[in-house]
Amino acid sequence: MVYALYTLKEKYRDMDIYIWNINRDSMGVFMRAALRKISIRGFVTDREEYAGNWYMNRPIEFLPRILKDENSIIIVGDDVPAEFVKMFPKKMIYWSDEQEINSGLYQRRNVIYGIGKGADQLCTALDDKKINIELFCVSECKYPNAYHGKEVLRISDMYAWGGGIT
């Protein structure tokens, strides 16, 4: 299973999460949230004529209704002007500003695919957060048996290793 390194902060997990607008940028925010298994309640627009319709299999809500809902938050893409977001300081958050290390990684047996510069950067990030790396895997066996002090397996050997790989 693939897990994201960063995800939406815990403080928002029990809220009704909406995404601002119905356009290509909001579709990108939706896809990043879906990859992280974040439940998106719907989309929000300031154009009343779209309210009640559906987008990406989610309802479109009119902004004034969501502003009254104390248990909701609206995620906006980085392309949304700061002047607009500042008009709703307790309701709108930038996706990129509200990320934290995925807490699910603390309970998992983490395997990094590949060894090299990207793996080094990932190791540093995980080590800084005290997240355990179980091992590394590669597609070819020409690599060393250990990397950063952890075992290196070929991808073809991962099923024999087990470890909850799905």
C-alpha cells in the first residue's frame, strides 16, 4: 500500500471538509486529498446557480451556507488570492499550509522503494520525525544488501518477506 508522507493536519480530520470552487485547480486539490484518503464532503462556490449540482461525485454548496456551519472547513488551492482567503480567516485554509507528517506512518512497517538521492532525502525526513524504516526494495539485485543500515530486497522478494504488503 502506498501512503503519503504529508497529509492534512489532525485538527481538521473530524470536520466536514470542502474544496473551494469547481474548476481545474479544485480538481487538483480533490485528487491530492483523495490520494491521502481524506474524505471530501463537497465543493463550495460563490455562484448560487451551481449550488445543488454535483462535481466529482460530490455536492456543490453555496458559500453562505457553509460559512454558517461551524464544523466545516474549506480547503483552497495555492492559486486562490490571499486577499480572498483573508476575508474568511476561520473558514478557509490553504492546502499547502495545513499539511503535517502522516501520523499513520508511525504504526506501519515502512518500506522505501529505491535507493539513491531521493531515498536519502526521505530517510532524513522520516528520521527527523522518528518514523521507522523497515527496509528498502529495488527492482534489480545489483544493489548492496544494506542501505542506511536497513536490509535491501528485490521487489520480487517482497511477497516472501510479507510485512503486510498489499
